[in-house]
Amino acid sequence: MKSPTKVIAIAAAFATVASLAACSSGGSSDGKVELRVATFPPGADQAAYDAFATQEAQFEKKYPNIDIIGVEYEWEGPTFTAQLAAGSLPDVFTVPFTDAKTLLENGQLADVTEEIDELGYADKFNPIILDAVKDADGHLFGFPRQAYALGLQYNRELFEQAGLDPDSPPTTWDEVREYAKQISEATGKAGYATMTQNNTGGWQLTAQSASRGGFLQSDDGATSTIANDGVKATLEYFHELRWEDDSMGDNFLLDWGSINQEFAAGNIGMYTSGSDLYTALVRDFSLDPSVYGLTTIPMEDGGKVLGGGDIAVLPPTLDDATKAAAVKWVDWYYMQKLLNEDAAVADAKALSDAGQAVGTPVLPVLDQATYEESLTWIEPYVNVPRDQMTGFIDGIFAQTPVGEPKSHTQEVYALLDPVVQAVLTDENADIDALLAQADKDAQALIDG
């Protein structure tokens, strides 16, 4: 088993142009194929690396000709493009569903159609999810590895301090507003918060607008529809919480990492994010599991729950030996635990032994029956407080999922960040004007 110190920081990949070129085409050590694989974001705890080291040793025992090199990795919209252009990404890394289409259209992902066909489970994927990695000819450019639906995360301790029942979370947006005001008044903390920067403001605006029946683009992604009643209602809702109720605290420059940190520190009562967030909150942000609660996002007439996830992908520059090794890693590390009982149990045991989360609610990337069967395989190792997530577990399959906007997704999210920020920092912000301009700018991106 390798020491966790074998995991290297991705920043080190910028050392020299020569080393970057070597990383993008694989390498060898003592006759072995060196394979650089994404692991955890910087700051992950030692237990995460201990679990990875166990899994790494298991893989290398099965495939002794492959030498796994773990690389710290975190996808962030503003920096990913530079990393991709510099060739500093690992041989196996993950990208959000929203980025995959653009990357494959730009020729920046390896075609793995033949490999997935040979593995024999292409027809097991949820076809809506598989669409994120499929081109017009039906070729596949990645392995969907995990999916989520947006949920409402809440702090059970702050609920109790505000006289609210943590086992009865809000079910409507009006109740969320009422609870947020009560939490803020009783505790002095932000009763509700939302992300606003690094593309996450646009992402969360999209999620809440979808729950109100407002969608950012036509189904084919050809037309921007940002200036609609659902998006406007969401921004007006933010305005009311911020300026009428004063229940959103005083930090209006939050992204995925910083809002998680504030929540884990007990400074936020509620916010929306992916249903799979518990793992990162505990592992990377030191959340006390006893305070965590998860329920579904409230739905209004015509509303749908925004879904997403990420995909394990390979750069197209890998040589044949490294590509073959990469596919073996992706299949073993990401996919088999979803398909095979022995693999699922081994993965769950390794995670559980290292104190990592097992059993976090997700949306299955495979069919629902396979997912539910896999839960029975790992039941002895489930260590997350699923009883504190009942609202989501019981309610999510009654909601209708919808994918993220298809065209220039991250760029559109970036356009909407300052719109959300304006509403939260300027009491007199003209929401109609902001949406009209964003709609015009988004259409220009689509047309361009």
C-alpha cells in the first residue's frame, strides 16, 4: 500500500512544460504504466487519503502493471479552462455534466465508445444522464459516475435554537422564508443563504427558478429564455429575504466552497445544493453529522428539480497503454461499485474503515432498481444519518428532474452571478432590466 504522501498537489504539474507534456501522454516506472488520477480537493482530511490508499493498493494488486499516482483535484469553472489548456490535468479527471458537451465538441475528451461497449453496461445507464457524454453520432466520451438532485440543506441545531422542529423541515418557499426569518431573529445567523460567484450564483438561480417552472433555455438550447416569470420570482424572493426580512446574513460573495464552510461552522440555517453534499461537508469541511438535515427543494406549479452530476473522462492525448490503464481504473474505481456486489461491499468497507461516508443520498446514474439493490449490498456499512435525510429520501422520486441548460452552461451561469449579487447588494436593483440584459447576453453566446 502506498503512503498518502504519494498524492501530489495539482499545482505541482505547472513546474515545467516538459513535465506537462509527459503527464498528458502517460509514463512508465519500472516497466509499469504510470497513471495520474484525480483524488480529492486540497484540504481533504487524512481519513480520505487513507481510504484512497487502501483502494489504490487493491487496484494495484489486481493490475500490477499499473502504478497509480493520486493528484489533488477540484473542478472550478474559472480555473479549469487554464488547466486544460496548460495540459496540467490528470490522466483521469472528472467534469460536471454541464461541461462535458462543450469539451467533447471541442475535441478535448477521449472517445471511449468502444471501451464502454466492451465493458457491457452502456445500456444500464440512465439515458438522460448518458446524453451528457454523447455526440450527434452516438459516440461516448466519458463515464457518468455520480448524479444528484438539488436539495435543501439545513442545520438541525439552528432549527432547534429557533424553536423549529428539525424533523419537520419546510415544504414550501413561503415556509422557507418564515423559517429563515425565525432562525435569523433567534440566533443572529443567516437563516438562509445562496451562492453568488464563480458560476455558482447562476447555478443556484437556475435551480430555484426551475422549481418555480422557470427555465433558462428552450429544450434544444437554441433560445435563451432567462427573462421569465420563474427567474424573476426567484430574484424577488431573494430581495424579500435580504431587504425585508434581513435573514440572509451579511456575506454575499459565496461560492460552493465558502458556503459549505459557513454552513459547517454553524453560520447558515438553510441553503440549496446537491443531495450528495453530506460527504464533502463532513470530509472536507468538518461538519458535525448530528446537525445535518436534508430535504427536497419546494416545488410550485410546473416546477422541476434540477439535476446534475459529474463524469469521469480522459484527455484525447493519452497513448494507447495509458488510455487502457485509465479505462481499467475508471471501471474499477467508479463503476463496479454500482454494478457488482463484491465491488460495492469492498468499496463500502474501505470507506467505512477509514471513517468516510457511506450511503449518502444520490440520484442513480444507472436504473433505479440497480441502485436500490446496491443499497442492500452495502447496508452493514452505511454510516450516514439517513434518518436526518428522510425528507429528501422519501420525497425525491415524486419530483420531476430536469437537466441543466444545454448551451454554454457555465458561461450563462457566469452571466447570472452579477445579477444575483446585484439583487443582494442593491436594494433598488432593477430586476427586469438585469434579466433583459442577461437574456440578451446569453442569446449572443448561443448564437456565437
